Amino acid sequence: MDFKGLEVWFVTGAQLLYGGDAVVAVDSHSTQMVKALNDSGKLPVKIVYKGTANSSPEVEKVFKEANNDTKCVGVITWMHTFSPAKMWIKGLQNLRKPLMHLHTQFNKEIPWNEIDMDFMNLNQSAHGDREFGHMVSRMRKNRKVVVGHWSEEGVQAKIANWMRVCAGWADSQDMLIIRFGDNMNNVAVTDGDKVEAEMRLGYHVDNAPIATLVPYVEAVTDAEIDALITEYEKIYDFAADCKKGAEKHQFVRDAAAQEIGLRRFLQDKGAKGFTTSFNELAGMKQLMGFASQRLMAEGYGFGAEGDWKSAALVRTMWVMGQGLPGGQSFLEDYTLNFDGENSTILQSHMLEINPDITGTKPRIEVHFLGIGDARTCARLVFQAHKGEGVAATIVDMGNRFRMIVNEVKVVEPKPLPKLPVACALWKPMPNLEVGAGAWILAGGTHHSSFSFSVTTEMLEDYADIAGIELVTIDENTTINNFKFELKVNEVYYLLNKSLN
């Protein structure tokens, strides 16, 4: 997937009070702005100018068209002049696409020596945007508000990040997750309300017995496996016992067959993500850990042990982060290292970590995995590179979905010569005591969707578009304030449910 086929529509608010010449000027300014934004090279999605809206029927028409155009992933509005807010009511009632309100002005500075009433009447963003903003707030409609001159890099960066979020939201609206096996071992946090998730977030989860995948894997030819092994040899190091002719090379070939078969299965189903279970592998020679690593790098969402919400969020964060450095992956809190203010959490899983988050060449190794039916498995072994990132999860609280975001700092671990899995070592912000404590108080999962490239603000925008609760854990978090926020949120959602 890329962003080339997507559009964000730009609609300028005006009215006919000031005459036809003013409307022509508004249209000219808007056209120049949109062209300059597109030519900046800073925006991942093309902006399409849809003209000025001067009346309620015009607003309603363009918003309905936005809803029905699959290329359109969001709408930016800007009030060039005074635009009476009542004319936006019907359009806003109909709009189902993400909305950004850009509070800007065509000119950057006031022309102090030349300014006259004609200039004042034409350039009324300071007036019109407040009128528009009142109506959007009165209608309780979520939107992104960006303030600043449209030519500034900071403003363009905010628009660009919001565009990425819109692309992720659009991608999730037809997201099919294949669940090989069910939720495992009575685990609660990785399960949830699939019906509500489809209504609220767009996720559709289908169960697939592992037996339906086996024929795909068995149909892979030796020639196809040989070609894929050649690709592996170009991009990965091989442990000595995994190379061609060595004792464990067959396990690598079996993993390659799984990768090819699994990819074809997902393509046939039109799925964007999948989950696995190490307790349900009848007919498979090993757990699909290596295949999961490879497919995550291609953009498929993944969740272990039936965790369909993590699989969906991994996919969404991959869409948001396309083209940005750093990478993203499914991860799990595994074990703790207590060292005062430098205490950390070792993030790993049995096998399934995306190699995009490492800065070194991954190594193919084969080892026995003594859990469930996993058996001896191939895997890519590496450590995540250093840097700042976000760990996120979506949990089902019974009456709502809650997104939890924790800003983290990935650090370099000490050598791990006897741990044959991929891993990341991170310090949750502001420290382990507060970060982990707040995560637990919020009901967070032991799995997370992690990214070096997606930002907290992008996830906040996503939660706003989805209309779900968001709690953020960062360097300013304290346990007392966080507990108070959770209590306030609980009251808000209980009242909101009773009112609706």
C-alpha cells in the first residue's frame, strides 16, 4: 500500500455578502495555497481543492460527495471570510470522514501601511474560524484543529501527520483479521467484543481453522522455496547450522513454505492481519513465527495468541508510519530489570517481532521452542535499535474501548548470548514505577503495538476520529493525576451512555 491513490479535500468557507469579486479572490487564494502545499513535498497525501462553499446546500453537497468518494480520506476546512455557521449544520450532520479545521490566513503578516476595510472584510479568518469552530463544538463533532500560517513547516508537519492518521483510519474500515484458532488459555485482555469493534473501529474478525491453511503450505513448490531462500541469503545472516546442507536447514525451508502459503491464504481472503496460537498447530511443522516476522515487515498486522485487537493496531500503525524511519512491531512485556531510575522492561515474544525495528542485520537461527505445539522453529534474531517511540494498545472496558499510549525510550541491552529471540529493551516514561503502574491501572494488555515513527499526537488524532477513550502516559504523568483522569473518564462515559 502507498498513499498515491488517496486524497484529502480542501473546502473554503465564504459567503456572498461581500460581492462576487470577494469570492473570486477567496477562490484564487485557496487555489494558490493548495498548490503550494502540494508542491512543498511535505505532505504524503494529495490535497484536492473543492472550491468555496457559500451556502448550506453547497456545504451539504460537497460533504456528501466526500463520504461517497473512496479516494477521499479526510476533509480540511478553512474560513477565509466570515462564514455563517448555520450554513454548515446539515453538511456537518452528514460528514462521516475525518475533519481538520485549519485556522490560518492567506497573507502571513498584516500589511500595516496599506490595510483598509476591503482587506479587513476579505481576510476574516480570525472571525470566520471562530464562528465555524463554535458550530462544530456545539454539534459535539470531533475534529483536528491546526493553528498557524499554512507555509510554516510546523503547520505542514501537523497536516502531514493527520493525513497519515486519516489513511490509517480509512484502511481500518475494511480491515479483515484472520484468527487461526481462538483466544488462548482463558486470557481476558486479548479478547473482546468483536461486534462493537466492527461498529466502532471497522475491524472484522474471522476464525480460520489451522487445517484450512495447511493445504496452502503443502502446495508450495521446491522451486518457490529455493527462490525465497536465495532472497533470505541476501538480506540475513545464517547461523552455521541453518545454511544450505547443514543439519537445521530444512527447518528454514519449512518456514519459507509457511511464509509463501500464509501470504497466499491472506491474499485470497483479502485479509490485512492475522493471529496465531501455539496451542493449535495441527498439520503444521512449526509455529509460524518466522513467517509472521516477514509478513509484518510487509504491512500485515499480527497478534499472538488470538490477539485480534493488537493485530489490527499493528496494521494501522504500519499504515500511518509508511515511509518514515524507525519501524513498528508487535511486542510483549516479558521480564523486568530493576535499576532505580534506569529500570527497564525487556520486550520480546517467542518469535514474532518485526525486523524493521532493528538497525543491524538479522540472523536466521533454529531452536526448539518448548511451549504448546510450537516444536523446533526458525526465527530472525536481533535487537531493536535505540530511540524514542510509543507503545499502544486498545482494550475493551465493557462499555467502551480505551486506547492506552505510553511513550518509551528504547535503550541498548547487555549481550544476550542465550536468548535466541528478537527483543527490545525500553524504559517506559516517565520511569518504570509510574509508567508500568499507570498502564496496569488503565487495564493495559501485556501485548503492545510499538512504533518508532508514529507519534503520540497521531494516536490522539486516531482516537478522536474513532470516538474512543484515550489515556496517555508520558514524562509528565503522575499516578495521582492519572488515577483522577481515569475516574473522570469513567463518569464521563457513564453519563454519555445514559444521555444517549
